Amino acid sequence: METATKVEPTQVDEFQARVIAARYGDMTTYARAVHDLTLEPYQAAWEEALKTLTRIVIICPPDTFKSTTVRLFVEKLIGTDPSIKVLWLMGTSAQSTKQVMDVGATIKNNPIYREAFGILPDAEKQWTNQVLFVKNDRFGPDPTLMSTGINGPYQGLHFDVIVVDDPTTPQDVRSPTEMELQEHMMRGMILDRLAEGGRIIVILTRWGENDLVPVFRDMGFDIITMPVIGDYPWGPTLSNKLFPMERVEEIRREKLDALFSLTFMCSPESVRGNLIQRENFRYWDDDTLPEAALQLFMGIDPAASQKTYADHTCIAVVGLDTKTRKKYLTDMITRRMETPDLEDLVVKLAKRMSGLRRVAFETKGFQLSLVQGIQRRYQIQIDEIPYRTRRNVARKVRGMDNDKVGRALYLNSEFAHGMLYLPRNLPLVEGVSLEQELCAFPHGKHDDRLDALTIACTMADTACPARGMKVDLKAGW
């Protein structure tokens, strides 16, 4: 016979306050009242999505307490509606065992949970390390909670909520056969286990382009991507406590750029690349730089408008080895700044940079007046690179592509032929490395660094044109 938990008189006020908070509060309040856990703002955002969307995929970095968040959500779900049926699928059955045991321990032994919801184990049905049953008015063999591997024994059962928790491992994505099997399981048996009007919740970390995310997208799921760095209401990172910027930079150095972009920035495109292929990147260090002094060229891509900070202003400095014609990116400055600040920075760099041979802007819209103002006030020589046109190509005049796709293809060719080298570990910009920006194009959020690098490299090319090519730079207006 079940008995109510005995509470000492001195504990009544705090105990009852916790009971009320658990019963009527949100998941953040519930976690604090029942488990003395303090949730992060991103977990509260997850709860909102979990409660309101019927088919949802939440993509997030590793080490963000995904399973803990789901467990709290499931506990409160059962407490609110004991007749609900939940299937919790994980990569393997071994992973799932702990989740059922933890939820079961809360239902059986947590006095605040029991007082708040009055949930009692169903003694007539056997609990195991995969299933648990609570008393309710529903008939049938389906458990209240079943947690198992994606290939577990849930055929023939039906559930109101199906949670798919990190179904794919780093090893799985390397096997087309395994991923095909997972897709068939998702589209077939798992979907068939969902009761009419039920919900499917997926929460995962990405481990490759061929994981299940494209499958979920094709099935009409809402996809919510929450990278480690983003424009969040609570700060610049997913969790200012778990991931301060210093820690993010440390993780990037530990994981290297490709794995960091994939798992922590949730960007599988950046692993392989689109128009610019990651495998073509070349890097320089102090031992590989030429002994002769490099000739420096500065390419500047100002923000598109004086009235908005939507874009970055980007300055790329490329060094040219005139003997080999190889180019080395030596500096990349990316900031949001007003026009006067940009003028001051360009003038300072131009006057202090030893070996600087040319400075070039892309001149569209307000940028033309910006260049004219710098030339007039500071007597600095600034060049305009002509765009590639059929006429210029026929005249063998070297120019820069007007469209960004052409610029990306140009840079990819330079990388592939060993004519352009990057430094390692340039600073991130809003969590995005230079390599990630280049590989994500044309689907990335920004392309400012791509433009600036193209300008600087084209300027360097004009210093030693190929045989038969002419240089036709316009200096001044």
C-alpha cells in the first residue's frame, strides 16, 4: 500500500512551495523544485519548442545536456498526464537504460514529485530497465515510458510522443549501409509507432552531411539549429556558463576547424565545402614562408551601407612571393564599424605597413565616395580593379569577377593549384572561421572575407601578370 511521504513541520513551508512550483511551473521551475537543478536559457528555449511543435528537430553541439533536458521534459509530461505513452529512442539500448532508471527513481522516490503529481507505479505490471508503467485509466499493454535503442523491441506498440535522442554516431555516418537502415527505420517502423495526433521530437548533434537531418527535412520536420555561437537573446554563445568565448576558442583549437564547424557550429557543409573545397586549403607557417620579403597587397570590402551594421567591413592583406607567384594571407581584419573608423584604420595600416604596394576597394554605391574621400584627405593611392567582362577577357586584361560565384571558383582554383596559403587559427567572426565561411558559400550567412580575399589576391596577381596578360588598374577618379 502506498503511503504519503512524512514531512517534518519545519519543512512544510519550503516543501509545499516546491510542490506548487513543480506542479504549476515551467520546466526551469520544475527542475529547480524537484532536482535542485538550474537550467540554462537555451534549455528553456528547447522546452518551448518541445511543447508547441509536433514534428521538430533540435540540432545542438555535444555536451549540452540533451538527455538531461529530455528526461526532465518526460518526467513532467508523465506527471501532468499519467495516461500518456512515451517512446524514447537512443543510439543503443545501453544508453537508454539509464534514462528509464532515472525517470523511475523520480516517480518512486522523489517526495516532491509524488506530492505534486500523485503518480504511482502500476504494481500489476512489471518494470524493467527498458519500460515503466504508472497507474492510469488507460487500458492496453503499452508502457508509460519505453526507452531503447533505435533497433529495439518496440514493434507493435503505439505511443503519443516519440523522442529520438542522438540516433547517429560518428561511426554510423561513415557507413552508407547503416545510414540507409536508419532512414528506413525512421520512415517505416518508427513513424508507424506514432499514435494519431502524436508528436515526434528529435534532438541531436550533427556528425556528417549524410546523417538523418536531410531525411527529417524531407519529411517536413521543423528544423531548429542552435550552434555554440549565435545571436541569442541571452548572449553571444549557447551558454555563457558552459561556453564562454575563451572556452569556444579552446575547443576550436582542440577539435580543429573542420570538426568544430561540424559539431559545435552545426555546419556539415563546412566539412567538405561547396564551391570552395576544404581539401584544397593550404597553410603556411614560419618554416614554409619564403625567405625573401613579401610584397603586400591590401583588399578592402566595406560594409554595404553606411546606415546599417548588417555586414562586416573586412580587410585582407596578402603577401606575394614574386619568384614563385605564390600568395600568403598574412592578416584578416573583420569588424563592424562606421565610415570614419574605417578611414582611420585604412590610413593607419597604409602608413605603417612595411612592404605595402597597393590598396584596393571594391567600389559600389557609397564605397566610391568613401574611396574618393580617403584619397582627397590623406593622399593615399587607392586602386580600382576592373571587373571581368567579355571585352576585358578578349583584351587579356586581368580583372575580378563581378559575381560572387566566380570569385569563389577563382579562390578554389588558387588553393587547388597551391598558389594561395592561409595562416592557421585566425580569429572567429561570430563563431565562424574563415575556412567555414569559404566552404559554406553560397549558403553561409556572410561572405565579406571571401570578397576581401579575392580583391587582395587579384591585386597581387596584377603585380606579376601571366604571359600575354595586361594590367589595367584605375587609380583615382
